[in-house]
Amino acid sequence: MQDTHEPKWGIIEASVAGATHKQNQDAKKTHQDPGYSLLAVADGHGSKAYTRSAQGAQLAVESAIQGIEYLLNQLPPLTDISHAMIEHILLTSSPVKIVEQWRKQVEENIKTQPFVEGADQHSYPFKPYGTTLLTALVTSSFIFYSQIGDGDILVVTEDGHVYEPVPGDVRLFANETTSLSSKHAEHDFRKTFKWLSEQDSGSTPALIMLATDGYRNSFTSEADFFKVATDILNLLRQQGPDYVQQHLEKWLQTATDLGSGDDITVVLFWNNRLLQTHRKTITTQGSLQVPADQEPIAPGSEAENIYMRAQEESANISSIQMQPPAPSDRLLFSNTSFHHTPKQIGSGIETLFQGDFKAHKADQRAILVVSQEPGLGDYTSITEALQFASDGSTIIAYPGEYQEQLNIERNICIKAKEPRKVFITSPVPCIKCYAPYAQIKGLSISGQSHQDIRDQPAISLGAGHTEFIDCDLTSKSQLIVGSSTQNTSSLFLQCTIHEGDKTGFLLEGLARCKVKQCTFSNNGETHIVLDAESELESYDSTFSASGNHGIFIGKNCSLLLQHCTIEKYAHTGICLRQNRDALLEDSILQEGQKIGLSIIKGHCMVQGGEIKNQQKHAVHVEQDSTLSLSNVKIQHSRSETPALIVLQQSVARLEACLPVDPNDNWHFCDTGSHVYIQNDALPAPTIEQD
């Protein structure tokens, strides 16, 4: 991955051993590349069971840098990949890669430094290396934060607002902490992804601070600790980075001596552009200067607060002689002005596509009942009920066949009294939806067709968000669901999409679609076709028996497939043509008459799952395409044809894919293309929980 805009950031870091510790068990590591910067801080556990925690912390920061860099190198340039895919890969894959890399390095460490029997030996070899870990990945386009265990990541905005970007862990109490050494450590990471806006300068931090918990524990309150971050930003602006770099270690030593007694490690990552802009303002107004012959004052201390108040009271005082805080002081300070965002509670933030699918709750201002039987309802047709419905209304339809075309223009819910016993049967389109939000529940929709309208969908989606829940959808026209305008958004949950004359879904013009727990079957050509920068998420769904492809992803489109099965297709399970990106996780492509996965001028990552029982090739890649396969089981019994074909300047990377044997005639690669095979990926150990 390359980000063409180099961020203007600076790094200052320091670490001190705790006043009550013999050894510093913290670790830190930073890395700056032209396209990104990586920060990592770790705190080895201090109890007797963690005899090698200092080594564990050092291996943790190294593994974090290496693991995230590995993922970045798998990505195409930022301009060639969707926001959705960048977020998903980092949010879901980075904890797994970091833990895998850390365990591998720990095992290497044990080989070179075997445990002493009876001393630091443990039934679970990773436990003695227990540590926490904080990371930040910063580019000019986004920032990705992750954390396991205690410690703090603070962000200070340009106007001095302080907040914690990573949610807290509600499972922890007092000094409890999660650990990189636990059995399921990859599930204990909390993480946050934030896009930076060129139009909103406030979205870019002025300062990011990573600190082990010894720093926070040196203060009596969260507010006091938060003020340290603003103090440091002010010192960066007023005295400059060299001043802070020169004195940071001494400030941390003062904090542990008078505060927690614990090891303290801090990495400061400051935005030079915002810093320089602010310093110009300070220069014109007259900045606060610390006299050269005076002992530097620790940020957040009582002395620092007295000094700041004195400067504010008298602009004419050229210098003020201050004494450092007395040994009895515990780095306290008075309530000065600052902005504070409380710690968030909950799991990691994992938004996938650009913008969330947010369900609008009906206002319940009106419930309109429709029935074809006299006396049961307010109306005898759904069309009539729509005419009288207002925003937030719910229309409940009794069982029956309704031969009508529905135009939905308001935010409403249409619900079957008995699921799938309300039949909407009419010439296509049966439903045209242009409302900002609409929800259809339990309807069976069947589009009828004649020669003049065969290209019309049974369901036409306009520029809004539409949800179909527990519906049965079919059509005798060429299309069951289609987008009629740009920027459509849709959710299909527990629906059956079947017996389409040609195509199940055709989504184009920046359409976004989420499919969950649905069944697609017996559609004439292809179950889903995406084109023109559209995006599809599919979870826990089955795509069976199609006359051509299972899923076709066109130019500049994105696909995310999780726990899905695509089977019994006449040509290709998944066909990628000039797509922007695709990620397949734990999905199955099987029983295809030709190819499981085909990529032309596209990109795809496959993690887990199976590709099996294809009549021709398991995977076909050509024309400047890239493919990454990790832990994929590939079954290919046709010895006369290779399982993997890589042609015309394409690249395929395979890691721990069975039954790949680099010495076997298993794949074909032409001149100019490359296939890289690695079979020694480290699986997660099967061990008992701590």
C-alpha cells in the first residue's frame, strides 16, 4: 500500500523504569515510511508468573510493526482500494496477524533461551511473556488505533479537546487487564478506525499520545491525566519539539518518583502542520517562555499550573522564579480549563462500508390494516393504504393475492400479517421505492412480464434505504431487483431470491447492498451483478444453481463475502472484472462446471474456506491481477488441468493452503507472472485458558 501524500508528523518518545522496579518491563517501537507511520507501546506484566514479560513486551512492539506492515504490503495503492476494504482488513486481520507474529517470535525466543525447569517453566509457554499492547497506524487519509490490555491512547485536537479513541473494556476491574499471552488474544483487541477529511481540519489530531498505565496511575483523577496531554501540546507549541524531547524523560521520572512507582513509557506523535500554524500565532502574540536557568516544569504538576496562572495574570513579567514541587506533592493540579470526552464503553468499532445501514424506527403514528375480506381491515388494497399513510406509518396486510403495483414514497413499513402469505403479483415493477427509508416484511413478490417490459425489475430501488426481511422474491422478467438511480442502499435479511428468468440482483451507480442469511437459487444467469462502483456485503448466505456465474463484480466495485456458499454454477462461482477489491472469508466455492474464482484486471484476498470440485480450474488469474490466498483448502482432482492459472503479469500469493505443494505440478504460471507459496504459517495453538 502506498499513500501518495506524505503526512507531516513528528515523533518524540521516552521510557523510564519505575521508582519501585529493578527492571523496566515496558517497550516501545516506531516506524515512519513515506506513506505511513506506525507506533507501538507495550507493558510487560509485573507479577511473579510473568518471568519474561520484558522480553514479551519487546517482542510485542516488534510484532505489531511487522504484522501491520505485512497487511499494508498486501493492499494495492489507497487510490485503488475502497474505504470499506481498508477498514475491514485492518479491523479484522491486524489482531490475528499481530498475535500470530508474536507467538512465532516467542517460540523462537524459547528455542534460544529454554525455560529453566522448576523456575519459569509453565504448561502454557506464552504466559511468562505476558504483556499489553497499544498501536497506532497514521496515514494522511486515516488513523487506525488498536489496544489489548491497559494503557492509554489520548488524542488532542487543534482546539485542545482531549478524547480516548479506543473504547474501554467493561470486563476489567481495578488492576485487571487482558493480555497478548491469553489463548484467544486476537478477540480481546479493541480497535477504532477514523477517516481524515480534507474539508474538516478538525478531524486531524494535533497530538496523539500512547502511554503505559504507569503514567495515568501517577495522577489522582482522569481529568488530571487528560490535562497532561494538553500541557504537552502547549509546550510543543510554545517551546518547540526539541525542548519537549530534551525534558520528557525527566518529566516521566518525576511522575514515577512522586506517583505510581511503575515503569512509564510515552510516545508522542505530533502534527507539524498544526503545530507550525499555531506557533506563528503565538509568536505574533508573545509566547510563554521558560527561563534558560530554570528547572523545567513537569506537565500536569502543581508547579506547572501555578506558573501558567502567573503568566496569565501579568503579561509584563519577563520571568518568574519557580521552585519544583515538594517531594510530598503527588503531581496534583487544580481544575484548569480543558475539554474531556469520557471513555467509551463497548466493543471495537467495526464499520464496514462507507456510511452505516441505520434502521429508522417507525413513529407508530398510524397502523393501517389491509384485507381483501370485508370487515377485517381499513382498506382492501395496499395501494389505497399507501395513499393515506404518513411518515412512520405501518401497513399490515392480511393473507391474499394483491394484484397491484406499489409506489413507496414515504418512510413506512409494509408487513404481512402472516409471513409469505401476502402475495404481490403484477407486471413489473411490482414495487418502486423512492422513500428515504422503507421496510418490507414477510411479503412474497412475483413479477410478471411481457415482451415490452422484460428488462424491468420486479423491485426497483431508488435513492434511499430499503430493507426486505423474510421475503420471497421472484420474477418472470430478466431481473428480480434493480437499482434505478444512483446511491441506493438496501438490506436483504432472511430472504429467498429464486427462479429469476435471468438475473437476481443488478446493482449499479454507487449502490450499496447488504445480504444476510439469504438463499439464492435457480436464477437463469447470475445471482448478483454489480457494476459502476457499487458495493456488496454478504453474510451467511447460499447461492445455488445459476446458469452462468454465482456473483459477478464489475468495474471499480467491492465485494465482501463471509461464511457463504456458492455452488452449482454453469461457469464461474465468483467472477471479478476490473473490480476495486474483494475479500472472501471462510466461504465455499464448489461444484462448478468451469472455474471457482476468476479474476481479470482485478484484486482479491481469500482467507479461510474451501474451493473444491471444479470441472476446469479452481482459480484463474490474468491481466495484471493480484490474488492472496491464506489458509484455504483447495481440492482439485483433475490431473489434466492445473488448479491455479496465473497469466499476463499477474501475482498470486498462497500461505498455508492445502494441498498446495510447491514441488508438484499444481499450478501454471507464464513468463512475467509470479506465484509465491508459503506452507509454514503458524496456526493458533490449542491450549487451555489462563
